[in-house]
Amino acid sequence: MALVKCAGCGAEIHLVGQTQCGCGSVVRRCVDCSNYDAGQAYCKSLLTEVDPREAVTPSVLSVSASCPRYHYLSNAA
């Protein structure tokens, strides 16, 4: 089970089963996903462009928030 750091408050969150942190931040960010190409602002898994701002600070309606193909980069900052 992957633990990710919340971008909002820094808390460690279990990636499986949680999409939001207690502080309200969305746990799954495109910039932390191996399927996201930041240089092209593109999700290789979903074959769609993702705005760089949304990739860093997603909302609950963002493509990453409930993405079934999300794969966390364990070395992401």
C-alpha cells in the first residue's frame, strides 16, 4: 500500500482508498504520477492533455482525482 505526502499539509496518506486529505487537498496529483509527461503536459495513460496548474494543484473534479490508472512515483517530491 503506497503512502503519499499530501501536497497541502504534508501528512502521509494511504493512496489506496483515499482521494482527499483531511486538509481538503486532492491526494492524486498528475505531477506525482508515472503516466504524466510534464514536458508535454500530457497523460500518457488517459491520452489527454492536463493543464500544468491542474497537474500540481488538482480539484476534486480533476482527471487525476479518481483516475483508475494512477501510478504514484515513489520518489516524487
